[in-house]
Amino acid sequence: MHTRLVVRLLLAAVALPLALASHAADLTVSAAASLTNAFRELGPAFEAQHAGSTVVFNFAASDALLAQIAKGAPVDVFASADQDAMDRADRQRLLVPGTRRNFVGNALVMIAPADGALGLKAPADLAQAAVRRVAIGNPASVPAGRYARSALEASALWPVVEPKAVLAQSVRQALDYVARGEVEAGFVYATDAAVLKDKVKVVATVPTGTAITYPVAAVAGGPNLAAARAFLAFLATPTAQSVLARHGFSRP
């Protein structure tokens, strides 16, 4: 009995480091919701080039992801949909110095349900009485919402739109509201509109005061810094950039 117990303990001692090593090979990437489709395609491509690595994605609004990281979530890479969220991560010293870079760009668009009959053609049309609800990411926590509010403020339309605003927790939620016909219009990224082009139509491209660029960086204290650096380098490769372009992203 004693011998069998010793053998079991030895086997357990060997198995535990192996399990931990396997877990350590996981690369956790927290990315803005608008990157969902493109990154899900990039994950297997990265794994194919880095044997033994497994990419685990966490998609949400950039501010929500930042809050998770600030509370100690074991994240290796943070990809934000705007500079503001990444700037705050930098000020909180949550990033590995020297790893931050812009890797794609995007555009803000106004959309309506594909079968919408209001004939909306521009943000100014949101002043119509027939427009009762407008989906927009919550400016307090969603980059697309911040871009939309800023653009509407610049054209003096925010006082008109704000009372009609249906605040979404992510840009994809705003997209869903429009796709389901629960609102008359909404503001999302061009890449999001392309995901459901059979259910929504782009009414107008909305000028923004600053170019929409997506920064990415390795997270300080992340469990797999080597893989994080490899993923950042991978995003700049022709293979990755080709996939991102196919999903509608532009070069930064």
C-alpha cells in the first residue's frame, strides 16, 4: 500500500508541472468587440505558425476590457478600438513599455435597417420626428460611442440625438439593435456594418475629428510575454494584414 501511494504521489508531481506548462502556453488576447470576426480568423493562423500555442480571445468594449486588466485579469495582449482606452492603460502602467503600436484603422458609419423605409441619408435626418430611437455605444465606455458623440457635437446634432439615444454596451450590441429593427438608425464602424450587410444598410460615412486607429500592446504582468510579443509581430505580417483588410480594416 505504501509503495502504491508513493508512486501516485510521484506521478502527480510530474503531471502538475506539465499541466501548468500547458496552461502557460495559452495566449490570452483581450480585444475590442469590433475585432471579433477578424481575430477569430487570425487565431488559427497564428497557432499554425507557433506550434504549441493556443490563443484565447476575450471580446468586449475596450473600456470593459481595460477594467478587467486593471483588476488583475491574466491577459497577455490588449487591443483597443481607440487611443483613449490605451492611453489610460498606459497611465496606469498596465502595458509593457515599448510594445504599443497602431495596427489597423476603421471608419464610423451611420446605418439603418436594410428594410427601413424612412429614406435616411445623413445624420441631419435623425432630427425627423419619425426617428425615435438611435443606437449608439455608451460614450462613457464604448469607443464607437465616443467617436459618434464627438462627430455629432461637431455638427451641432448631439442635442437632437441624445434624447433618442439607445445606449449600447458595445458596438456589436448597437449593430444588433439596428439589425433587429429595434431602432431607426445607429452608429457603428464600417467593419461592423459589413458583418450584417444583409440586415443593415450604410446610410452615410461619418467624418471624425481624429482618424480611427486601433492600438495594441502587451500587458505588463501577463503570464506569456514571449507569445504576446510574437502575436504583436504577427499582426504586422502580410498574412495578418490581408485578413484584416478582407474584414474591412484599413492600414493605420
